[in-house]
Amino acid sequence: MRIAAGIFLIIIAIINLLAASGYLLGGAVASGGAELAAGLNEAAQQQGSQMTPEQQAEFDASMEEASGAGGGLMAFGAFLAILAIMQIVGAVQCFRSKAAMLVMIVGGLGILAEIIGAVVTTFGIMNIVGILAGILAIVAGLGIKKAAGAPAPAPAAAPPAAGM
């Protein structure tokens, strides 16, 4: 179970790194687009093109929404990047049968990230794989914890000396 959890954690870590770069880029584009549109609005005002008060209110509301969404996407992207690093560390600990609590925390955070990702975008097959990796990590962490609490087997007795 530990090996399977470690392999799944590494696969999901790679996918999360790719997703993190997409969320960071998308958030930056959304935030930058809002600033660009505000600059274009100012340029239009300087040239004499004025918006009606209703258009200006609608424009301001959409700019606030776009800049807020961009910041949220960038924050989720940063969370995924940090989580990917933690998943790699958790996978190594699964292979080593150490740090049971870390492995379980990484599994729980992985499940949380998949739920947030499904809310932000859509629920797909990769969310299922991520949730499965999180569950496997939690089960592996419990197994590591149980094995660490079990008494060590007694060493084998030395064979009797022959011919004496």
C-alpha cells in the first residue's frame, strides 16, 4: 500500500505542478487584463470618448470582479505548487516508512485541493485520481503508524556451536 501511495503521490505532484503553473498564469492574465482595460478606459476618456454613468458603473464592477478572480486563481496556484512539493516529500516518506503524520496530512491536503479544483473548474478524471492518491496516502500513513507502534520482532537465536 505504501509503494502504491508513493507512486500516486508522485504522479499527482507532477499534475499539480502543471495545474499550478496554469492557475498562476491564468490569474496573472486576469489581473493584468483588468489593469489593461482600466488603462484603455483612461485613454478613451482623454480622447473625449466618455461612457455613460451606467456603462461606467458596469465597467467598474467587472474590473473589480476580474482583479479579484485573478488574485484567487494565483493564490490557488501557489497552494498547488507548495502542495506538489509536499506530495513529493510525502511520497519519499511512504517509500521509507517514516513520518506517518506528514503522509496523512499530505493526503488530506491533496483531497482538499481536488475538491477546491473541482469547485473552481470542473470535476474530471484527474480529480478522481487525486482523491484516490489522497486516500491511499492516508491509509499508508495509518499503516506506517501502526507498524511503528508494533513491537519489533525478537532477533533469531544463534545456532548452537557444532562439534563441542
